Amino acid sequence: MAEVTDESFAAEVIGAELPVLVEFTADWCPPCRQMGPVLAALAEQEADRLRVVQLDVDRNPATTNAYKVLSMPTFIVFRDGEPVKSMVGARPKRRLLEELADVV
């Protein structure tokens, strides 16, 4: 799964052709680590409709603060450069797919 940074966020997320699911994550966050395999499977399954990336909140404070992310993991879906959906907390793949159905 791709990782984005403060420097690459505009090109990789804002300028993306497909909708992008960004996981705001941290190395010290157990629920974030738990989401790793779920997001990898989602990225593979939905590759033609959705891009999935991660942003480390500790190494990328500008983007984290810009979107007022306070809890990890936070998921924000961007479409056409705009945030269209935000979700907080780990969840199973099935529920994540249900929650994404209206934005992809």
C-alpha cells in the first residue's frame, strides 16, 4: 500500500483520478496496525475504483492538522480533490466496504 507525505499529498491524493481513501495512521497505534491487512485486501479488490494510501501522522503534521485529524486511525475519502467522507476507528472489511459504497 502506498504511503503519502505532506510533500506528496497534493499530487497523490488531491490530484488523483480515482477516489482516494487515506488512512491517517501511526506506528504506535494498535488499531492502525490491525487495519493493515484489511486495507491491503481492499486496495487489491477495489484497485480499479479506489486508491488506498496511508499517511503517518507523526511524520506529516501539516496534512494531519489541515484535516483536523485527532484520533487514529482516521479514514478520509477524497474525490476530485475534496474530502467527501470521514470515518474514525478500526472496522472489519465488510463494514468498511458498506461505508464506502456511496462514495466510490
